[in-house]
Amino acid sequence: MELEQHEQYEYARKRINQKKNLYFHFVLFLLGSLFLSIANHLLVFGYTSNWSIWVITLWLFLFILYFIKVYITDRFMNIDWEREQIEKLMVLQQKKIAQLQTNLDVDTSTKPQ
């Protein structure tokens, strides 16, 4: 029971760290976007005067992927999901082993000595 509580604690700690990092990256994105917008108005490179929009859009896309990972993917694929998948695989392996054992028993019993 204590091992299960420790696993739950570790999972909760991991989720809190993920969310904390997500919030940090969101604030970093906002400040970075502001900085890039200001820099875009001060620095004009060649013909493209809206280069910061492309950088901010790419950065936003990456942030959205990270958000999906934290709030959607990792939320559903938690410890319980892992255990369920492991148990399913173990049941399948046990069935295969039992089938192989049955086949081996049939083969050894039908062979003439």
C-alpha cells in the first residue's frame, strides 16, 4: 500500500512540475513575443518587415503542442492507464505461453517413444 501511495505522490509531483513549467513557458512566450514585436519595429531586415510574426507563430505552435502534451496526452495516459496496458499485455503473454505449453504437451504425447 505504501508503494502505491509513493507512486501516486510521484505522479502528482510530476504533473505539478509539468504544469508549473507550462505556466513558465507561457509567461516566457508573452514576454518574448512582446520583445520580438518591439525588435521588429526597431530592426527592419531586407524586404520582410513582419519577421517577428513568423517567429511568434512558430513559437505559439510549439507552445500549443506542449499544452496538448501536458493537459491532454499526459492526463489520460497516467499511472492507471499504464497499469491497465501492462496487465493486458501480461494476459496476452500468459495466453500465448499456455497455448505453446498445450502445443508442446500435444506434440510430446503424440510422438512415439
